[in-house]
Amino acid sequence: MSDQESKTPPSEQANSKPAPIQPAVSDDHGSRQIPGYQILEKLGAGAMAVVFKAKQLSLNRMVAIKVLPKKLSADKEYVERFYAEGEAAAKLNHTNIVQAFDVGEAQGYHYFVMEYVEGKTVYDELAAGKIYSENEALDITIQIARALQHAHDQGLIHRDVKPKNIMLTEGGVAKLMDMGLARVADDSAAIAAEAGRLFGTPYYISPEQIIGKATVDFSCDIYGLGATLYHMVTGHVPFDGDTPKKVMLKHLKEKLTPPDRHNLELSFGICKLIEKMLAKHPQNRHKTTQKLLEDLQSVDFLLEVQTPESISTPLSSLEQHTDTSTPPPPPPELVETQATANQPSTDTLLVEVQKSPANKLLLIGLLASLILNIVLLVVWLLK
């Protein structure tokens, strides 16, 4: 579903009798129909698409159909991105990903048919004022992390992980949807075409996406999922502002408010996990999605602590960024190695101790005491 979607319940009339097979996909110039499908109701609409609930007549099953508005059909880039979503989703087959069925064009309308999921989005629940318990939020996040791992294993990055793109079924299954910004991670043509351009949603976008870095990888999805988890357990987005630009500048420059400042009931483990997922530099996040899953599944034992500097060191501003800007700080492992290398050796410490006059006196006193004890022991044995 698109960024602006809001689910609308079916009318009582639609529930009381079957909807007739009538032209049902419409715009300002009249109505059209999609062959093979019976449109039942409109689920939502956004800037890039309208989504309908429909019945696939050949298989007698419910589906969701995303239709590109006619006014956007003349835009080659929108159409290409629309079909790319279908192709990307078709490569994925996972319980926690909304399945793609078909993509095509009918009477000037481009459409994408996908699995219909009965339920609501995480965004719907957050907008209603819900703050998730730690266990609830972790369960959903683990499911979406598994979906992302599957996508990443296929070479795909989502690039728009957020509450609106996580659907929750009545049975508690979380499903990742909307592959509209998905891209093959090593697609050199797409990387070149997108260099310097911004893709994503301001409240959940990673810093490297904000500065238009073309070589974004799976790490941007970890950031988006971390921002979503933060929102779920605190009721607040990680960074807020009056305009999208102000929000994005905060992602780049402002230190993250620790989650437990908003929710005192959060454990140490989940707070440190979220802070690591939201590290401003990708190399300070999890090295793989599998590592993220391992941490999510063992929050109670998560003891790794990132320093505030490694978490919140700001990136370059939107106006001044270039790919040749000041390099980010080295990875934690390298910092640790350098710190160890700068420490004096044990031998050096021993020499320093021996050079101290006070320590010399202490050493003499210990030796005298030892000799006295030996003498007393010998005298006792002779007796």
C-alpha cells in the first residue's frame, strides 16, 4: 500500500449483497475495469496509487489491487518504479512478506495484484494511541527482520521500512508490504541513476539515504526497522520537526533521545539494541541482518554497549554533503584495537612501580616480613 493510505471499512450495503461486476476503477474521466477481477471496495489512496479489495474470479480468492492513477501513467519513472515493485515482490516468497500475484495494464491503467491481508497496520494502532509492550514490539520486529533477511538474501533492499508498511493479521502475523522503493543492492545502473537523490520517508529514513548516497545497502533497512521499533515502544518518532527537511537534518545531526527517557519500563537490552540499530553511521549498526535477528531474540542478554560518540556522531548536512566529505569514525573493533595498542605494557608498568621510592620501601618491608616468618618457622621446627 502507498504512503498515504488509510483503510476505510466496507459499507453495510456492500456487506449485505455481492457487488456487481461493474467497471470500478475510475478517475476524473470515467470508469474502467480490470479483466478477471471483481472490484469490491476501495481500501485506500495515496499520492502514487489507489488500492482496492477485489475478487480474482479465476481462483475465487480475495486480492488487493494497487492501481496507478491515470495522471501518473504518462510519467515513465513512476511507471517503471511501479513495475519494479511487482518484479521485486515476485522474487520473494516468505510468510512475513505480502505476496505478489500479477502486474499488468488494462485500458491505460497500470495495476499490481497482491495478497489481500485482513487486519491493520502498525501505523493504524500507533495513530490510535497504542504504545506496544516490549514483548509485543519485539515479536513484530523479529518477524519483519526475518522478512528483511529473506529479501536481503535475494539481493533486495526495501528502503522504506516504516509502521505503514507493516500489516498485522488477526492471528498476530506481521507482514512487510509495499516494495515500491525496493532495489537490487548491486544494480549498478540503478545506483548510477539514483546518485544524489533521496528515497524514503522522513521519520524513518536512514542518514545515508538522506544525503543521497547511492551505495546504500541492507543497513538502511535496519535503521528503518529501528526507527519503527523506537516509535512502537515509546509512542514517539526518533526525530520530529515542523518540516520534512528539519526532521531529516535531525537524523543527520541530532543525538538520539534514549528510548527509556520516554518509557521507563523498557529494559536495558532493548534500549541498547535500538540505539545500535539507529547508529548514524552504517558500520556501527549490525553487520548482517542475521546478527540483528540474534540480538532481537536475546535482548535479555544483550550487554554490548555502544559509546555515545559512535551512536550519535553527526553526518554531513544536506546542503554541504559530498561523498568525499570527512570520513566516518572507524568501526568499534578498530577503535578498540587502537585503544589497546596505546596502553602501556605490563612490563612497562612493572618498571614504573619499581622506580617509585614509596614502592621501594613497601617492597623492602614485605621482604623483611617474609624473612622473619621463615626464621620463626625454622625455630618452631627445631623445637
